[in-house]
Amino acid sequence: MEQLINIVWVFLGAVMVMLMQAGFAILEAGLTRQKNCNNVLMKNIMDFAIGSIIFLVVGFGLMFGESLGGIVGITGFIDPTTLNLSQFEALSPTVFIFFQTVFCATAATIVSGAMAERTKFSSYLIYTLVISLVIYPISGHWIWGGGFLSKIGFIDYAGSTAVHSVGGWAALMGAVVLGPRMGKYNRDGSTNAIPGHNIMMATLGVFILWFCWFGFNPGSSLEAAGYIGHIAMTTNLSACAGALVAMFLTWKKYGKPDVSMTLNGILAGLVAITAGCHIVSLYGAIAIGAVGGILVVYGCEILDQKLHVDDPVGAVGVHCLNGVWGTLAVGLFACNTPASEGTLGLFFGGGTALLITQLIGVIIVAVWVCSMSFIMFTLIKKTVRVASNTSGRTCWS
């Protein structure tokens, strides 16, 4: 009976995470121009369609197969149900594979918004294939598949790094290689706003994502245990704190609250809490979300106005910056909670050991994803071409 309850719980979490595809699609469509809606929606559809198949055939084996030196899995290709995993025994092979598939799709779809309005559809399909085939599974193996980062005590409960930073770093590289949209930046370096066409769609998308995050984080327990309530609370509180801080910051900066940045503040709080949702206190979650709100406001501003990285939906500020922050925050705020195992962060007497471990993991994953993504996007650009409707300038000019 307990196994059946756990299977139902994890399956429910998986379908909620799958629904995040709809949230991302609606959010990105709302924050971009109407003429690009079909392109944005198709990208989010194909992320899931391509990713689901390629992750089954190859990606799952790379992520959860028998480890070769803690670097990559080398078994479980074609038919991953043949693997001997403890999760298969606790749940069922297909439920666990499906749960991991929707996480892979989430990492892939993050990049869509940062590359919106000037990416060739065929080029984006190649990107989706590569991230689901190689980039996400290999770094995922290091963290969740028994690889070397898990061996040194790196903590990423539901994917601030494994999912969101991976998608965020890839989004940054995609935006850099693509260059900005036509008309985004002037020759004197000033920025022209290109507002989205439907803030109501964007708001609905964020509410869908907020709802689905209660499958993303509590579902990562892989069991219907009593502590999932604590995870749900930390998840929600961090999102609320991110929203409040982003709202008040933009209110002070611009004279009125900015709806789109407040929405990104919610997502920043959700991304930031994902790594340590099980191991931080309720008030620690509020602090983590509040910092996330600050990071997304100033991070998006610096990327746009100073570095000329054209990210139409703020994907880099939300997922990359706050994926990094949330992962490092574990080393600061980890404490005794219903779901913790006595691991303590710097602020609770645990010293700097965990913080250093978290930093090592962040750096290694960043180097991996940035190098592979930059090579991939550059090769696509020089072969099938990656962009249309760009200014022809690099992000740094």
C-alpha cells in the first residue's frame, strides 16, 4: 500500500511538472510580440516532444546508468527499465523515468525565452536535441545519478543547479551567440524597450508555474512523506518574498510597480528555493526569496543595459542567477528541519565546508554548460544559421 501511495504521489508531481511547459509557453508568449507567438509556442511544444524521446533512448542512461568514474552513465540505453535502480524498486521504472523526463524538458524549455523573436526554428530544434541528449543528462549524473558531485556532498534537492542553472547558462550562451533583436540597442549603447503584447497571458503563465512548482519541489521527495508540507511552505514563502521585493524595488526605481518584473520576482524566489527547500527553515526561505527578488531586478538590468544581452523574458536573471544563488544559499541557511539529515550551513554553525562544496558544484556545472552550449550555438550559427531578425551585432558591442 505504501508503495502505491508513493507511486501516485510521484506521478502526480510528474504531471504537474509537465504542465510547467504550458506555463512557460504562455509566459514567454505574453512577454514577446504577438507576431512571434506561434514560434514561441512551437518551441515549447517541441522541447517536450523531442526531449521525451531522446531522453528515453540515451539521456536517462547517461544520467542514471552505471557510472564511469563518476562522470557519466554507460548503461541503460534504449531500454532504461533494465537498470537496477533503488528508485525503480521503491516506485516503478516507468514512473521514475517519466518523472525525470519532465525535469529534462523543463531545463530545455528555459532557453526558449532568452532566444525568442530571432531564432530560426530549425536551429532551435537542434539545440533541444543536444541539451536533452548530452548537456543536461551528464551534469545531472554528477548531481543526481551517483556522480562525483554527489559523492562530495553537493546538495541540490530539486534542481536549482541541475535544472535551472543548466537552462540558465545555456540561455545566456544562446543570447550571446545570437546577438540582440533588430532595434533593441542604439549605436550609442542606449536601450530601446520592446514590450510584450499581453501581460495577462504572462501573469497566467506565472500562476501556472507557481502551482506546478508544488509538484517540482515536494514531488522530488519521491515519497508521500510528512515533510512534504515543509517543502511546500518553503517553496511558497520564497516565491512570495521574491514577488514583494521585486515589486517594491521597481516601485522605487520607476515610480510605479512593474508587473512583469514582479512576475519574474516570483519565479526568482521559486528557482532560488529549489535546491534547499527541504533543508532550510521557513524564515530562511523568506530570506532566500528576498535576495532572489533583488538579484532578478538588478541582474536583468545589468545584462540588458550594461552588457547588452538581449533576453526578452529575463530567463537568465531568473534561472541562471537565482539557480546559482539558491544553490549557494544551501551552504548558508541549511538547518535542522523535518526533512534534513543534520546538515548545517554557515549561519547555523556548520562552518564553510558545505558552502565551499556548493560553490565547487556551481562552478563545475557552469563551465560544462557554458562551454558546451557556446560550442553548440557557434557551430549551428556557422552551418544551418541560428538567427533571424537580429541586428547583426554581438551582445557585447
